Amino acid sequence: MKQTSTAFIFALLSFLTYSQESINARLLDSLSNIPIPHATISLNDKSGVITNENGDFLLYLNKKPSKKDSIKISCLGYETKQLAVKNFNDSIILLSQKTIELKEILISSKHYTPEEIIEQVRLNLDNNYSKSNLKSKLFYRASYFTNIKKNDVKVKKTTIPEFNQGFIDSVLTAMPKKSDDYTEILANIYGKPGIKDAQKLDIIKASHLYDKSNEVTFEAYEDKFNKIIKKHVKRDSYFKIKSGWFGTKEEMDSTFYDTLENDKKEQTDAMIDAQKKKEKERKEDFLKYRKYSISHLQGYSFIFEDTELNFLEKPNRYAFVLEDYSFLNDNFVYKISFKPKRKEDYSGIIYVNIDDFAIVRLDYNNVKPLKNFKLLGLSYKLYLKKGTLIYVKNDSSKYTLQYADKEEGSTFGIKRPLKIIEKNKHTKGRRKQNELSTDIHFELSSIEKNELVVFENEMISESEFDAFKEKPKVTPVYLPDYDPEFWEGYNVIEPNQAIKDFKSID
């Protein structure tokens, strides 16, 4: 009995040890020591991970490695490297740039002009890329960064004592100037990639890393504003809001006063229940919202009609240049740059497989602001949109999306006078009751980055797609600080340093 128990404990410890074994390293260029992002690390030519922007990767092993197990490291323009998993202990892996002999290329390639290559890509589009139903295992990360660059409010006139310059300044000072927010999802997605109404999402695990204290700050000041307004504004009042040349009229809802009585239990309970219902509805939308976010990222590609990346659909609007040749997964690729001749929005680099004219990688960025709105003190500019798309060939000899990222940057501003006048038609004498006159100067900049890596693809039938039922009530785990153990045992995109350093303010 004792011997059996000892054997069981030994087996259990052995299992735990090997189930958590992993390979963790950083890829660097052997000449420049610059990190290599977007490199593919596959285990035994099957599932694997992709390096992040710093060249880091973490690959978990689901069994004890044998002498036959190996990892394959491949990246555009670099020599493919194969390393044995057993006894692997390198923290830095150097990749050498691939040297290409022009004679090798000429053997397998005709002398095409860049325009002819692009035309061949377009003609082979339907044959090269899969648009069938798939079951894909993926990891998705959405990062949001906001920065309040200016938030000045100058009180010129006020008849409400509490709404003085000191109070306004204290509110503005208490508001956080910077905010970071990260959502991460490991999931299986079913259906036709990039078509939002033809996909179903099965979330395996999800996290939401952000600072909840920001929400508390806003809620507290909203409550403070409400109490001041209830104290000074009459039940039948309405507001005239003037800003610049325009004015609006807002009626005062009498139900606003229903909670004025001193903390009646039933009213308090009703307010709490209403807030809980609102929060519940928001959480239940998490799966639907993120499914559409993933579909949008998949669909932001040259393989779809009416895409913003329209260099295939409207090639006459772009200038193409054959810059060089490169090497990826034992295949030669053309390196072609493109830029708009006139009004189009994007430039970039296209990497095209010489053998089948499939685009295996696209790097793009905007050449001008995509939106630039200014009117009467309001402004909005979408000044940045750039990204990368990487496609790989699957077992059916069709190309499917392996990696996508998209980064957008925008600014929003308000610089105009704002006057709020309370009027009441049921009072004797002057209808004007109170007035708050201010000058507002507000500027906000934001960056949104979405990343997607697909680990596995499996063809499924229409009946298999129909049979899968979503679980809409899944919610992410809230993380106030970065938790290195949250994704332990799961293969994901390694977090960058900003995520690792994230901590909520106490």
C-alpha cells in the first residue's frame, strides 16, 4: 500500500513537472541584435506561437519532450532554424538573414513587371485563399491607450455657488490624465473568417486588465454634480445650452427629483437594481462585441471586396515597384512596394510567393489623415492606421490568416464657449433662474491596437457550424494588475513590457 502511494505521488509530481515545461526565448538578428517580431515558432511543424514586437515568445509543451521533438523557427528574410526541444536552455536565439542567389530565382521565375505580378495575384485570389467554414483556435488582444493632453475649463460667470472655478479645477485635477486598458481572449471561432454574421465564438478564457478606480472617480463626481443640480434647479425648469452659434433646449425631467428624499430604502434598492441590470447587459454583450472585433480584424484584408486596402481591386491608382526578393518557408517571394498615385490612403510592402502568386505578408500604413474634421471649435482627426497581415498555407493547399495586427491613432478636441442657462416658465417674473458660463479647451489622444494570432485551422461542414451553440454569458476575468500566472499553460502572444508593468492605482 505504501509502495503504491509512493508510486502515485511520484507519477503525479512527474506529470505536474512536465505539463508545465516550456520554452522561453527572444529572437534577435545575428548582425544587428535587433529583435525579430512576427516570427513563427512551431513544435514538430504543427501548432506554435508568434514572437511579439520585442521578439519574445513562450511555448508551452503538453508532454515530456523526447529526442525527436524539435521547434522550427521561420521568419521572412531569415534562414529557417530547427532546434531540439530536449535540454533546450537558450534565452537568446540568433537568426541569420537569408542570402539569395539571383540565379536560383531566375530558374523558378519569369521576368514579370510589378504590375503583371499584381495582376497574377488578383487572378489567383479565389484559388489561393480559403473562404470556407473553419474552426480556428486563436488568441486576440485589444489594447487601448488614452491621454488627456489638455482639459481647461474657465468659469466666466456662475450663479450656483458650488460650480465655482475651484470646484471645476478640483474635478479636472482628479480626472486621470492617462489610461491603459487590455482585453485578452483565447478562443475557438467557427464559420467564414472575416464575415461577422457568419461566425460563432467559443471563449476558452478571457481577461480584462484595467484600473477600476477610474470608474469610481467618475461615478463619485457624477453623484456630486447631481446633488448640486438637484439643490439649485427647480422641478419645472428647462435648460438653454449655448455654444458658439448654436443653442439647444433641454426639458428637466421631473423624475430626476424622485430620489431627493433622504435615502429611502426602496428608492435606493431600485437604483442599485437598475445599475446591476445595466452592468449585466454590458457583460452579456462581451462575447458578441468581441466576436465582431475579431471578424473586423480578419476582414480588414485585401482578399475581400470593397476593402480599404484596394490595391488589387484598383491597381491603376497605385505605383508598384519590385524592390527585391526574399525568402520564407523555403519559398522565394517578390518584395513589392506600393504607394498611391493620387488620392488613395495607403502605402506599404507586399510579399508575393513566386510559385503561386499568393500574398504571404502585407505591411501597410496610411499616407495622410483618414478623417480630419473641424467645425465651430470641435475637431476630430484619425491620423494613424497601420498594420500587418500574414498568411500561411494549410493542409488543403489554401492560404489562411495566421497573424493580423492593426493600430489606429486619433485625436479629439473641443475649444469653444459653453453657456448653460436654467429657465422656468412657471415662476413669476424672470424665467431665467441660474446661469453657468465657461470657456472649454479639451484635447484627447487615443491609440487602439488589435492583435490576432491563429494557432490551428480545421475545415468544418455547414452542419458542424450549425450544430455549435454559443455561450453568450461568458465574461472576462478582471485583473487589476498584470498576473504572469493567468495564461500559464496556454500558448498566447507574449505580453510587452507595458502590460507586464501595469498596476492599478490604490
